Amino acid sequence: TGATATNNQYGMYSLFTNAQNLAADVTVNDYGIYQEVIKTGTDTSATSATTHRLFGIYGYAKNDDATNDSDATPITRNTYAGYFNSTGNSNSISTGYGVFATATGSDTAYGIYATASGGTNSRAGYFNGPVEVASGDATFGQDISIGGGNLNFAGDTTIGDGGDALAVSLKDNIEDALDIPQSTNNYININTTDGSEN
């Protein structure tokens, strides 16, 4: 029979609580799930192309419902391979992380690596809020679309290597489409080659 109310089903469910009072100068780590995968050895027998992948946690979710929704009764289907929710408090120095990721020790290390394809509107990353790059370079291989708000650069910015490297379109009589705040250190340096106009 069909579900007629909120229905939660679990393949695995775990609840951990800690009501311990902290003493001075201690560090307490609480883990709902703690998992380690460690590979050792020398792999001296791997004389041809070999792939070895280690997963600390692997999540797979698939909604393969074959029901066609009618216009009158659409069904919202959200599928999450991983869903993380962090709720902290403001009674002390507090920081909440929905996802905290680090990657070290590899030829190429990705703290977060994401791909998306196959959907009508696919996004490898979707952020509903400010995005900050605190250090290092931000490299964009495709266009940057700002649906609202500002795109701020605190350091040197290189855009493109030819053609319309920086295109500013004026829409709906919007003034200050390119706004450079008044300062003795703000300037635009345009270098052109091949007889291009400044």
C-alpha cells in the first residue's frame, strides 16, 4: 500500500549523545561515525596499468521510480548520496562546517571534487550564500555567471588571454556596471596586442 503520512526508513540508524561537562584545558572529540581505510604494502606485482581506489565512506543513492507524474499531482524527488547538516551554538567561539575536507600527499589533491551531468540544469557546485577563496588561485575554465550580488577581487585578477577578456553589458539603464571604488591604489591596466584598440 502507498504511504499516507511522513515515512522514515533507515538501512542503518545511530544516535550518540554526550552530556559531559568539560573541564579546563581539555580537548574532546565526539564521532557519530569514525572510519579508517589504510593501504600498506609495496605493490611490486603490479607490472601493468592498475587502479586501486580507497573509500573511507562510499555513499550511493538512486531513485529509479518509474511513475510518471501527472500535472495535477507532481512529486518532488530529491536524491542525496550524502546529506550533512551542522548546527552549532553562539555561546562561545563557534564554527560550524557542513562539510570539512582536506587532501594532502598526492600528485594532485582535491579537497572537494565534484562533477554533474545528465540533468536539465546540472551544476557541479551550487552555493546559496557568499563564497570566499581565502588563499591560492581561483581558476575558471568557463564563463562566470553572477545572478545577483557582487563579484569582488581582493588581489590581482587576470581575465582571459584574448578576445573579449572582460565584457561589460549594460542592461535596464543600470549605472556603475563596472564600479572601481575611489582609491589611489585602484586602477585598470589594459594591455593590447596586434593593433587592437584600447
